[in-house]
Amino acid sequence: MSKDSGVREIEDGVRTDFHGAMSYGRYLGLDQILGAQHPRSVPEHHDEMLFIIQHQTSELWLKLVLHELEAARAFIDADERGPALKCLARVKAVQRTLIEQWSVLGTLTPREYAQFRGSLGSASGFQSYQYRAIEFILGNKNAGMLNVFTSEPEAHALLTRQLHEPTVYDAFLRALARAGYAVPDEVLNRDVTRAWTFHPELVPLLTQLYESEDTPWGFYEACEDFVDLEDNFQSWRFRHLRIVQRTIGMKTGTGGSSGVGFLQKALDLTFFPELYAVRTAIGAPNPSPYEGAADV
């Protein structure tokens, strides 16, 4: 082919025969992934494909978030703070992608969504078991949520496991105790199946950790990573709420929730209340850090 044909020639070393060999598509399982979009509207509405892909890609990112949080917890348990911080950094990067991804769904107008919304039946993002597993590993545990997944054995098993395992924050506090910090026994031995609630006795300890120049490397950094993670989570929740509000207004959710009102309540939840209360205590001559601290 001539050089002025406008066609880029394939280099001699590029493999083109993949009979019996691993190809890009096989490695990624693209047949399964790209064949997993099944619009239900009849006739098929153009914008339903956007709605399906938006949520499928979100679930893929949530899978990675859970994968990294579980790894971070294991690294913290092993006192390997460097790899744990790397996992948390990756979670934060994924969160930023998830937050920005709402802008794609924001191109769906109320009229467009209304034309295929009925095809969802009772399906709702409320039923995302990966999202619930992430909430569990971060501290917002609710055993009642398992009832939503009795018809999905794998999802139910995952949430049951996360319900009975310590949170990432539990692992962090246990690591602090191993390093010689006076973490109260009632915190270390708490029932990990329960949602995390504010423990005011941790605030002086965390104040020491924040203010001391002798804090071992990785502990202060982990605290700030947890705060970043929660800030990102709240930004994601808020963007979700606004997208729902601009698309369906105050309608009831397809899964039976109150819709916007239900999502609004989630903004009052916090995973790491002590890490916000400590900001009142840092540098204060007579700190009163416990007022207004929210529980999960």
C-alpha cells in the first residue's frame, strides 16, 4: 500500500491470528459484557440503552471499590499501612469517576425517561447489593437490608459476610491499639454487626494523633483518606439525589421508596463521625468536640 494512501499500515510484528490464543475480547469477556444490555421497552426506546449502561458501568466500578476496601482492611490488619493507603487512594479515584458519571445520566430528560420508566417494573438502585456491601464495610450496617436479597443467594451471602466482619474503621482502630494507642476496650470489642455510632471517647485519642509530630507514618494519612472517602461518598449521594430530582421530581421510586425524600435522608449519615468531631478539638483550649456529632 502506498505511503500516501491515508491508511496506517499494520506493523509486521502485530499479531492478527488469534485461533487458540488469548485475544483482547476473550480476556475481558466482551461477548458477555457487551451482550448484557437488554432494553425492556416495547418498542425499544433509544434512551433506555443509556440508562442500562450507566448503571452497569457503575456496578463495575462498585465492584472495584469493594475489592479495594476489602484489600485495605486486610493490609491494615497486617499492619501494612503503605499498601492500605494505596488501596484507599484508588477507591478515591474511582469515586471521582462515579461522581462525574452522573453527568452522563443527566442528559436524560424527564420526558425521555418517562417513556420507558414503566419497563423497569420494581427494579431500583435501592437493590444494588454491591452498594450495600460498601456501606456495610464502611460502617453503615443494617441487618434488615438482607431481606431485600433473599431471592439472590450470592448477594445475600456477600452481605451476610460483610455484616459479620469488622469495618475498615474497626480494623484501623485495632491497628492503633496494636501501636500503643489507648483505644477503649468497648470500641475494640463492639458488636461489629451493628452500625457504627459516635464514640466521644475516641476524640481525645484522635486529637493526639492529629496534633503530635510523633504520630507513626500512615495513621494521620489514613484518617485524612477516610475523610476524603466520606466527602466523596456524600458528593456521590448528592449528585444522585439531584439527578433523580431533575428526572422524576418528587415521584415515588420504582422500588417503592419515597424517591428524593429517601435519598435526602442518606445525606445525614456519616461513616466516621469522630474524624469530623476531632476538627473542633484540634487547637481548642477548652474543646467541646461532641456537640452535633452525627451517628451512622
